[in-house]
Amino acid sequence: MVRESVPKPTGAFKNVQNPKEKFKPKLYFYTINYPEYEKDLCLLEMKYIFGESPKNKYIFTNHYIDPSRSPFIKHFINVLYTGKSLEEITSKILYYNVSYNNFKVSFIDLGDEDIHFKERRRIESIIGFNINGYADIHNPEIIIGITNINGKWILGELTHNKCKWQLHNKKPYSYCNGLGVRVARALVNIAINNDFDCKLIDPCCGVGNVIIEALSIGAKIRGYEINPLIAENANKNLEYFGYENRIINGDMHKIVEKYDAAIVDLPYGVFSITSLEEQLAIMRTSKKIAKKSLFVTNYDMESELTSLGFKIVDSCIVSKSKFKRHITICI
């Protein structure tokens, strides 16, 4: 995959820009994936971080998002060139003298059954042959992504979701009815809506699933847990992943500080009796302490929320087996 008769590259990308092109807005390409039962949650998260819900499992945008921030983003391509054909892409590679050191070319599979394995490898070889530099398919310093979307070819620097958040499934303390990592992480992304100065509160934080996901993406959050043993286990979970204590053992109804958003996984009464009156009290307090609230409930409580003066702006359902979680975003 090394083109002959060229000097050894420096390793940096050489972009000899056409003056007319350097003023174009930057284009980014993301692929997304999700289990079917979390499709609506994924689309809702995409709406809040990209400003739109994609109709397909990919999205073009001028807005950069760290691909490892979302549990549903799979690939990210910093788009360098687009074209109507593979030949147009290779001509641009040659014209702009694209050079990389220790690179690898990877075709991004978008589920197109018409492009088989051998064809993908052929496309990778063509791209790699036309790039100045030295390929390293085993330990590349940079990956060049190439793909075709409805006849439009794109090429750029490829980054995978590092999926470090999956390690959070191995926390020391967890409960079977607690929010899963993907759900908790998506809720945080929806709550902050790209505003990392947003102050979050999880007033019924349990063992800290939401707290951990918020801290891992750099969000500002505080948690409350009324049960002292659970609060202690939650803080041990934070310590296990290297985070400072952000959880207070206390009654959420005594919170006086104001927050931008609350993420409330409403107690369902799975292991202890929780009355409707107690649930409504939690909702009322959430309205007092936060400008926006994301409620997670085990049945549709929109009528209860509207009766308390909430305005519902978005909602979705996450179903797994026979258990449903209703997610309702209110202001």
C-alpha cells in the first residue's frame, strides 16, 4: 500500500487547500448504533446533542461532538474530501498530496449488503496506494476512513468510540433495578444539551449510576441519597473509578440550592413500598430546585406531571423484556 518514488513523509497531514475551499464550514460524519429497544432514546439523545434526530444510522453535521461521549455513536470521520465517485476521491488525494505516516485505511460498513468483503478490501487498497506514506495495518498512528452513502463518497480521519464507559458496568455496587450505563449516559447528554456549565442534580441517585456517567464526560453534578447504606455504596463506586465524593446522604426535600436540570429516576417501589403521594412529592421538589427535569418512571405519568404544572417537551420509552421505563423531559 506504499506508493513508490516518494520522499519519506513527516507524518503530518499535508492539506494543500484550494483557496475557495478553506472557507467552507467543517463537515463531520457520525455513525450510530443501538439495540432496538433503545432506538427512541438514541434518537432523543441525538436531537439534544446534534440538534436533529437522524432518519438513518448516520448523521452529517458541522457540530463536533466527542464520539466517546455518547453510548450510541460508533464512528466519527473528520471529513477531508467528498466526491461522486471513488475516482474523484483518489484524484483529490493526489492533487492535495495527502501524506501520512503509519496509517491504515478502513472502509466503514453502513450495512450495505451490496459491498462485500473483497470489494471493501479493494477500496481500502486503492485509497492506501494513492496516499504518500507508510502503511501500518497492525499499529497505525492514524486511521483513514472511507465510505459511500447513497452514491456520495467521503474520506477523512477516522475515530472510533473508545467505549470506556462500558467499564462502569463493573462497579463494585449495583442494583438490578438501577439504570443501565447507556440509559444513564444518554440522560446526562440530554440534560446538559451541550452546556458543560450546566449544574445537574440527581436527587434520588441510588448507587450513583447517573453521577458516574456525568462525571466521566465532564459534567457538573451533585447527588442526594436518603438511605445511608446506599449513599455509602454510591461513594465507594465513585472512589473505585477515581472520582471525588459528589453524593450527600440526605433528604432531597431539604435541598435549597438551585440547579439547571434534575435527573430523577423515580423510586418504583420494587424493593420497598413507594406511594403515589411520595412520588408526587419528589416531582414537586424537583420543580422547585431545577429549571428542567428528566423523569424516569415505570409507567406513563404525564397526567400527574401536567397536574403539577410541568410542561412536557419530550418523551420516549425504553423497553427491555416486559419492563418499560418512561422518560419524560419537563420544564
